Amino acid sequence: MRITQNTLQKMYQNGEKFTILTCYDASFATLLEKAGVDVLLVGDSLGNVLQGKDTTLSVTLSDMKYHTRCVAQGSTNALILTDMPFGTFQTTPSCAFNNAAKLLAAGAHMVKIEGGRSMADTVRFLTQRGIPVCAHIGLTPQSVHQLGGYKLQGKTDAEAKLLLEDAIILEKAGANMLVMELVPAALAKKITQELSIPTIGIGAGSDCSAQVLVLHDMLGIYPTKARFNKNFMTDALSIEDAINRYVKAVKSGEFPGTEHQY
């Protein structure tokens, strides 16, 4: 049976953590589902790990549609979450809707949008018209140039206050889930406690409702030095074993450990 947003919301309400990994093709979609991954994120991180780019900014809507179709072809039960790439949702809500509709037509069940309160009207516009949205705050890789690099967000009291307000505004706008990337664990815990929707952490500590990693990072394929990553291939017998270890570690609360948080 296909996992839906209602499934994830019930898991969150029951205190059961769920697992997310990026996925870009049919073969890995099947493998990740077999290992028990709940959500397949067709991430614009494909710009880095598949296309060899320094940022995600050059990823196109056509790229995302193609890889979403590939993942959907190999998927039978996970929820498919697809990133909206840079330039496809920042102009007007109606433009975002048209582009998000194309991703759903390609096989996505939900789209992910980067940005805080400035995206609230867009989130509201989409969710009121039947398109589920996962919001994304903290480090937003599409804004890497404006942020001055891939750096921890919410370090000061003022920054933390703004991120908490952003999270609340996005939930009120209709966001179904919220990704927090590269924020202090204590702040992520506070935001999680304030919301009634699942939070997804990547470099945001262990108190989030779910965890996500880039597949190529957790398999040790892509040369990342990010503290929040763990190479699950280190002691694994196979790729499938590594993914199984990731799922077990997230579900049990073993990952992320204190060494993976800020």
C-alpha cells in the first residue's frame, strides 16, 4: 500500500520516526523501498552528485521531471517527494502551481520548496489547490550565494527567532512537512515541539520527526565532509545492507548522534 502524507502524519503523531533518502532512478527506488525507506526525495542535489556541478542552481524543471518519472517507475509504496528547482516557484504562486503540477504529472506525490515566510503565499496557493508541499528552512542550497556559502543557520538569538517564526508561518500556510537543514539541534528541537506537522532533519539533530540524507553521501560515493553525514557503507556488506543500517539507525534514534549535530 502506498505511503501517503496521512501515513507520515500518523507516524509522527505516534512518535515513530520515518526515513528519507534522495533517489534519482528506478533501480534505487526499488532497492530503497525494499530496505524500508518511507520517502524517496527526488532532490535537486542531482546537480551535485549526478551532474558534477558545484551548486543546485543549474538544475532544470525538465531534469526534475525526468528523474521523477524514473523513480516513479521503480516505486510501488514509498511517498515520492520532488524538489522544485531554482527559478520555478519564486516568481508568482500561479507559476509555481503550473510547474508543481508538471512534477505531480511525472509521478511526484508532494513537492518541496525552499524558503521561509516569503514562500508562505505560494505554499498556501499550492496546498489550497491540491498540491501537498514540504517546506524547507535553515540552509537553503538554492540561496547559497546570498547566504555566503554552506553555513550553519540560526546561530544567534535573532536568527533563531526568525527561523522559528518562519516555521510557524509556513505551517499556518498549509505546509504538510518541514525540512530543517544545518540548524542547531536545540533550535530544531524547539521548532519541532512548536509544530503539529512532521519535521525532517539534515544536520538538525535527533529530535526531528524524520531524517534525510543524500544517497551518494551516506554510501560514501560523493566526497562530502559535512558533519551531519555518516558513511553507512563503512561496515556494510553491500549497498542494500548499508541502506538497511541507515533505516534501522534512524528508526531507533541511533542516528544522528551527537557527533552529527551542531
